[in-house]
Amino acid sequence: MVLEFITTVGIIILIIAVVTLLKSVTTVVQSEKAIVERFGKYKEVLDPGLRFIIPFIDNIAQRVDMRETVIDIEPQEVITKDNVAVAVDAVVYYAVTDPKGVRYEVANFRFAMSKLAQTNLRNIIGDMSLDETLTARDTINTALRMTLDEATDKWGVKVVRVEVQKIDPPRDIADAMSKQMKAEREKRATILSAEAYKEQQILEAEGDKQNAILTAEGDREAAILRAEGEAKAIEDVSKAAEEFFIGNAQILKQLEVTQASLEDNTKIVVSDQSKLINILDMLNEGDKRIIPIEE
């Protein structure tokens, strides 16, 4: 009987030891950190890896995901500065920097972040006109991120970025804006077409101008060449005529001198028969006899 009791007690003790050992060992994955509480009070934060705690005294109260996480902000209707109601929604990307702050500084972090984002989004867009909200989305993102980051710093959270997904104006305003955008596109297309036509006309005019200049220069050069040729021909003719008349004049002068100095019956010998006719025309009639001789 005693042996059976001892065996039973030993088995119970062994079971308790195994359970105690199992409860004292815990594993924290790489993307998390674990918050340990002792009798309900914060004790420490466990980093990733194999960790040991005191069983039945310490317990892991929460495992906090340290990765960047996104919260989808529900769509809401916001009134702009010029009293236009627009539907706006956004997403917020954040990362936990202090697990203790997320655990003890805010009751429901995701819910609190969502409401905080909606409130600040209403404030930011409420200070802007409709045109500004549609064209300054980056400004809205930056302003909302800075506001949320400052407000959530005490919660141990870093707001990485904020993206406004859509800003939808009322249907009638959206239709009017669509028509305006269509008219603007058509206007730009007309302007581009007119500018292209203008450029084409300018290019064609420049081409015609260059062609006219080249043609005129060609005509001028041709006229110059013709004029130079004609001048050269005239010069050659003039030079030949001058040489001819100077030669004849010299011969005539020589004949006159000879005629004056010779007797009436003196014979004049002409060695160049081609000049005989000119000499006969130039001599006065008389008794002198002109006898040509062979070369």
C-alpha cells in the first residue's frame, strides 16, 4: 500500500515537473516581441528567440507584431471650405516601436487610430476648397501623416505614411467636371493642331523662300557668266579691229611718205598681195606703177 502511494506521488510530481518545464519555455518569433506580466503587472519585453519565464508566476500577456501594418480608414463624407460634400477614404501604414506603449497606453489601438485619422482628415479637408482637395492630394497625405505621427508617438507607434485613396465629389459636380475636362482636352487638341499647321506653313514658306533665293542666285550667276562671255567676245573683237586698223594706218603712213619722196616713174613693190587693194584705194591717181612681186 505504501509502495503504491509513493509511486502515485512520484508520477504526480513528474507530471508537475514536466508541465512546469513546458510552461517555463517559450519561443518568440522574429517578427514579434512578447510582453511578460507577473501577477498582472508589467515585467519585461521578450525579444525573438527561445525564452524562459517562471511558470504560474509570469505569463505572456501579449505578442506584439513589429512589422509595418496597414489600417483601412472607412469612407466618410467631408465638407470642404466652399461647402461641397466629398466622400473620402484613406489607408494608414504604421509600425510599432514600443510594445509596452501599445499594450498599456491605449485600449484599442486600431480603433483609436481609425477614429483619429477620420477626425484629422475632416479638419484638413475642411480648410481646403474642392479644387484644392482634388489637386493637392500629396499635401493632404503629408499633413495627415504628420498629425497622426505626433498623436500616436506616446502609444509607441510610428506612422510611416498615409495615402488618401479617393476623393469623390457629388454626382452633378463630377459630371460638370467631366464635361469641363473633355472641353479642355478638345481645346488642347485644337491648339496643338493649329500650332502644327502653323509650323507646317512656316516650314513651307521657309522652303519657298530658300528655293527662290537659290533660283535668283542661279539666275544671277548665269547672267554674270553670260555678261562676262559677251564682254570677252567684244574685247576680242575690239582688240582684233584695233590691231587691224593700227596695222593699216601704219602701212598707209609709210606709203604716203614713200609717195612723197619718190619720182613719178618710181615703182612700188608690195610684198603682201593681201594689202594691195587697200593700197590702191589709198593712193592718189598718178603715173606711178605698182608692181606686185611674189613672196
